[in-house]
Amino acid sequence: MIAALGKKWAWFVCRYAVLVLILAAIASVFAFQAGKKIQVNTNLEALMPEGAESVKTLHNALRKTGSFASVNIVAWSDDPKKTLDFIKAVKDKIDTYPWVDSSQFSQNVEVLERHKLLLLSLEELQELERKIDENYPIYMAHQAAKALGRDVRIHLRDEGLEASSTDKLDTEFIDKFKNETTGKPQTERLFASEDGKTVILVVWPRPGLESLNDAKKMVQDSQAVIKTVKAEGLNPDVKAGVGGRIANKVAQFDAILGDVKFGLLGSVTLISLLIILSFRSLVTIPSIFIPLVIGILWTLGVTAEVIGGLNLITIFLALILFGLGIDFGIHNFSRYREERRAGKSIEEAIEIIIVDTGSASFVAALTTSVGFYSLMLTSFRAFTEFGFIAGSGVLLVYLSMYSVFPALVVVMEKLGIWRTEKSGRHVIEMRRMPRVQQQKKNRIIFYGALVLLL
């Protein structure tokens, strides 16, 4: 039954190759449009299951407070006043942006200062009381001796404390205690270093702005404000930059995207080189890579519609699918060229790769996808999404390889772009390769493998 279906599909592809390519192109366009909506979530909570208590607690807190993330604009100079003036100028400009909910470079600590003893633990309060009981009578004795001009001994009956003016006084504790109790209470505390040379402006975004595009816009706007303030000539010596969780989110995404691009470019380049060296034909590249790219594109479209986005783990699936799917293309190309050189017609060669090679590849694709789908049984959200995308991706790449590949080959043959018809005698003659040519082939294979290792 499977063989009969394969033969019918081979006949259909050969007869309506252009139609198959058009339908594949239309599906790819829809997949591309859907894939453009994919968001990459770099937050760690995106890896956890939605039903986890920690995730629920976090989401409830975010609904009430808006966001825990902020954009931090950091400024530094040798003059604390210049640094503070620069931050104030940045605040005036950044507050005009619609995504800004509030910003601050200081915190009102009047209430905390007034009730700061309530913030101490029981052990800290007991230690403070011990130091007061120990130093207070000594301090009184020292003050009395200073006024009378002679040594004095004091006994406090109600408290049960006594001390002499000759006892050693902890002057450091007394000075600190006097400053804390008699000095003017601090009402505002800057987000600054101890020397005041570094000041931070914390910018809080409006609720609901959690996407990566929103984060990029916030960082870009903050950088633009810094450039504007510097361009206006206000303290040009001040050095400033953008940091915080939102800036880190953008930096993490850029780093991940750079790694994916580098890995994909490197793998495509090396595999292309190996394929060209092995088959000695440039036509192998479009024949194998076009169906592979289309299959990966379909996978991204399905991912966008079903899951909606990628996380820190699933973002690398394009590389994984590229490595898994390239095998189908290599097997198909090699078998098709072999059959055509053996004297088979286009239709016969297509039927062989779909019925024979396709059956074996289907078993391989099915077992691989089932292995990936089994990850969906886990409660870890990252593995669940990984299993769905990878399992679906393997099947979609297989579908592309046995629909787009044969249709593409048929069109290329009919247009004269690729001519592979050779007799069986040609294959025999190729096997009787002179020794010099065989050595040359061995060198090519050796250097190709060496390049891949490097």
C-alpha cells in the first residue's frame, strides 16, 4: 500500500512539478509571515511550566506591580555635582517618552530613618542596648570629671550601672551614636557611590511592555537621550551608559542571535564545501538546500501558530534541524544521480527515490520525531516545547524533501540546468578510474575532511 501511494505521488510530482513548487512557495510565504511574529523570550521563567507555583506567584506580582525590570542609566565623572546635573538633565528628557512610567535617581528615606530601629533584628537590638549600658555611665563620668576637674565615680541606682572617669570610653561608638540621634535626619538618599562620582537613574517602564521589541526600543531611546544631552554641551566629560535587567535582556538576545548566525553560517559553509567536493557539482547546493530551508521555514511557521515564540533552548533548533534534515537531501541526490547515470528516466529515478529511499527515510524520520515528541511528556516547559518543535520539524523537513526536492529536480532537468543522463557503461568507466585520478580524489577527500576538522 505504501509503495502504491509512493508511485502515485511520484507520478503526480513528475506530472505537476511546477504546481508542487508553487504550492510549496505559497505555504512558505504564509510560514514566513507567521514566523516574523515569533518572539524570543530570554527570561528563565519561560523555561518553567505555566502551572508552577513560582511562575504563578511571579505573574501575580507582575500584574499588581507592573514589572520588576528597569532601565538603569549610569553616569560617572570626577565631579559629583557634574554627574548629578547630567543625570537630572537625562531624567527631564527621558520622562517625556510614552513608555516611561516613572524615573528616579534618589529615594525618600525619611520614614525609614525615623523608624530605623524597627528594622533591626532582636540580636542587633540587644547588642545595641549592651553597648549603651556599657558606655553611657562611662560617658557621664567623663563629662562630670571634665566639669569638676577630678576623677569621678558614678552609680546609677535605677539602672544598676556604675562607672569611673578612669574607665576607657568607646569614643567611636559614642560619636556615631550622637550623630545618629542628634544630627539632622536624612530624608533623601541618592542612588550613588560613596564618593558621589557615580549616579544611577532608574527608569521604570509602563506595565505590559515585556516583549523583546519593547526592550530594544527602551534601550535605544535611553542611548539616544544620553547622546542628546552630551550634544547639548552639558558636562560633555561625563561618561554614561545603559544597564539594568532590560538592557541585559537585549544584550543576551544579541549574543544568542550572534551565536546562532555564526553556527548556522559555519555549518552551511562547511557542509556545502564537503558536498561540492564529494559530488563535484554546484547543482547539489540548490537541489539539497532549497527543500531543507523550506522545511525549516514551515517549522517556524507552525511554531509561531502553536507555541508563539522561542526560549533560550529552542532558539538553537534551526541548527539542529539543519543537521538532521541535510541527510535526507544527500541520500536523495546521491540515489537520483546514481539511477539517472544508470540509464533510468526522470520519472523512474523519481519513483525510486520516493518509494525506496523515501520508505527508509520515513522510518528514520518517524523514529527521530517520536523520540523528540516523547519530551512533551515532561513537566519542564523548555523540554516540552523543544520536543514539539524538533519532532514536527523533522517530519516537515521530510515532507519538503520528498515533495519539493523531486519537483525541483524535474524542473531543473527539463530546463536543462541539470543533465545527469548517462549510460550504465559510464558508471563502469567511472569505476575504472586511473590511479592518478584516484589519488587526486583521495587528496580532495583528505583536505576536505581536514577543513571540516579545523
